[in-house]
Amino acid sequence: MRKFLGVLVGAALAVAACGPSGDGGGGVVGDVCTQQPDCVPNGCCGNGTGAVNTSRGPMCPAPGACPAGSPDPTNQTVNNTCGTPYCDSSLHCSVATRC
């Protein structure tokens, strides 16, 4: 019985160490943030693929100054306007998918 309990506790600890299930099971991902404006796209003009803290964000052209044909001339979205950077409940930058 003791061996069974030891295995059970070990399995529970291993699952707990994996982090929130919403991140794919790999633990906390993304740059640290404390509020929504802390997170920006990791690429300019809608061409980014993820979210980063503003301290690591790219220097993008002014909103509306992106090259013609850019997915998002406002520099607010990623993945061709299908994702929006935000500060999630674990206080890490993430992308909310909307497509």
C-alpha cells in the first residue's frame, strides 16, 4: 500500500509541475506581464506569430505606416490578424486566437 501511495503522490506532483492545461501542458510560457499594455506582437504590420513584453517588442512603423498589403497596418494583431496579444491570468504574454 505504501508503494502505491508513493507512486500516486509522485504522479500527482508530476502533473502539477506541468503547469496550466491551457498552455499545451508545457508549463508557463511567454514573457512576464502585469497588465494588458505590457504585451505586443513579436512582429510588425500583422506579420508577427506571438506575443512578447513591450521591452522585447520590435520597433514597428507608426500605425498606418506599414507597407501596402500588410495584414494589419495598426500593428495590433499577429498571424495575419487572427490573433491578439494579451496578458493572461498567469501574468504571461499570450495570443488570443480569433480565426
